[in-house]
Amino acid sequence: MDFELSEDQRLLKDSISRLLSDNYGFAARRGYMAEANGYSAKLWEQYAELGLLGLPIDEKYGGFGGGPVDVMLVMEEFGRVMALEPFLASVVLGATAVKLAGSESQKSMILPAVAAGQVKLAFAHGEQQARHDMTDVLTTAKKDGNAWVLDGAKSVVLHGDCADKLVVSARTSGGRRDAGGLTLFLVDGSASGLARRGYALRDGSRAAEISLTGVKGELLGAVDGGLAVIERVIQAGIAALGAEAVGCMEAMHAMTLDYMKTRQQFGKAIGQNQVMQHKAADMLIAMEQGRSMAMLAAMMVDEEDAEERAHHISLAKVGVGQAGRHVSQSAVQMHGGIGMTEEYAVGHYFRRVMTFEHLWGDTSFHLGLIADKVA
């Protein structure tokens, strides 16, 4: 199999790398966190100008028709600088849901606006009681004449505090954990009865708790047919997160190597100690293993066999999660006390990777899915 990047992919990778290196120092990132929505509005506009926001959107809807590998390249670069903008929430999760479930009129109205940076989406599916169970949904949607009315609550909605439109899952039939009976709806961010409480996650990115009380929603896809779309949206999100985690690992490994060369102890650089060299080599091996699993996830996003796709995405989630934990813990340990301070970046990368591990099922959860599959 050929893993070489095409010329277009190399240009994409180089252009986003240059943009981020010019605008995303550690101090600049702290400034972006202090902005109203917790990210740089100016950079978001530049992403739109570069075409990044339309990368996975079909050309007929104003995008570039890129695939999961193109998204992987962008997410790796975001990981290297711990980018805060809602690319994952809007372009990967929200736009994928609209692309898979939306009618022609919905796609024509929403996707070009997403690509242009005029509309931000968020994917509101998880609930407090659900843990990692995709079918555990208590939010309900009931027909009221020609309209649908939603009641319930959603938890840890990535960038849900600044989204112009929300893709919300609700139960239209069946019991709490039934696989059938889930339906997707589009809800306007300013809809009557919608309440949002935004907050910062431990890694500095933004999320929100969403409350819906008699909120009117627009049907997105087939009634009772939402689960298959929800699964694919989350799988695309896992693949994108895996690539971002690899970018974080690369940054931590580079920082650790630099520290080993400059930190003096007992009259010599600590990098001259063989034990430190072995640890750095182990970090590199784990990082490359994580990269391989992230590539696997990217290549499986468009797999038509649902069981095969889910199995390999779980394998990738475990592989990237284990690699990320090893690299992160090693980086902090090898930096010593400075690695735990707020003023130094490596601890922030550590928290970022650990946040990734717990989104949409931690390592233990996906190991259980793999074990059930092979049993």
C-alpha cells in the first residue's frame, strides 16, 4: 500500500503548517483562550479563506471534496499547536451529519455556509447518564402538527456554546437504550427553549451543557433512522482525534529532545545519560505506532461494512490512546518538575491527549468492544 502523500496533500500540509507556526505560539494560544468563544475568530476566517473549512465537503456545495486522509493531515497540524478552533465540532462532526442525513435542500443551505465560515455547527448527542453508550438517549422528540418538539438535555457538546446550529439526537420511539427509535434534528442556536452553559474543558477547549425545553427542531434524515448516522459521525470524530493526538505526541517528543540537549545536571546534558536516550527512543516507537493506528482509522472512515469499520476504529482508538498515554507520561517525567507547571507547554499537551482518550469511549471501553468482537 502506498502511504506517500500526493502533491496536493503536501501543499495542504505545508500551507496549514505555515499558518499555524506564524500564529500559534504558546503565549498566543493563551490569548485565544481568553477571547469570547475561546478561540481566534481571525484565524477561523483565515481557515475559510484557505479552504480548510470546506475540505471534506463536496465541490457542489462549495467545498473541495477532500477525504478522511486530508482531514487527518489538517488535524495533525492542529495537534502540534493545540489549536482551539471548532474545526472538529463544525467541519468533521456537524458537516458529516448533514452530509450523511440531510436532504438536498438542507445540504445546499448549510454546507456552503459551513465551508465559508459563516455557520458553525455542533453535534449534540451525548447525555450525562449514557457514559459511552451511543444508544442511551433520554431526550425526546414528539410531533406537534407539522413540527417536531424536543425536550431533554445534552452533555459535553464540543463548541456547543458558540454553534449557530446544533445537530441534536432525540428518541422518537422505543426505550432508553433501544438501538432503534433515534432521530436527528437541526436546531437553531437561538431557538426558544434552548439553554446553553459553556465552559472550558481541562485541556482548554470549549464545550457546553445543552437544555431543551419545548424546542422546535427540523427533521434531519429518516425518523427512527438516526443511529447509523450517529455511529458514522462519531467514528469520523475518533479518526480526526487520533490524528490530532499524533500531532500532540510529535510536539511533546520534539520538546523532550530539546530539553535533553539543554538541561544540565552534574556537569553534563541529561541527554547523555543512556537511560534518557532509551526513554526517548521508546517515546518515538510509541508515537509511530500511534501514527499507524491513526492512519488506519482515517482509511476506515469510508468503509461500507459497518461491523468492519467499527472494529477497526475501536482498534485505532485503543492504539492511539495507549501511545498517547505513554508519550505524554514520559514527556512529563523526563522534564521533571517543570513538566507539571502551567507556564510550560508539555503539561498542557498531556492534558489535551488525556482529554482525547476519554472522548467517545476510553481505552478500556474500546478494548471491551474488541474483546466482544473476537470472542
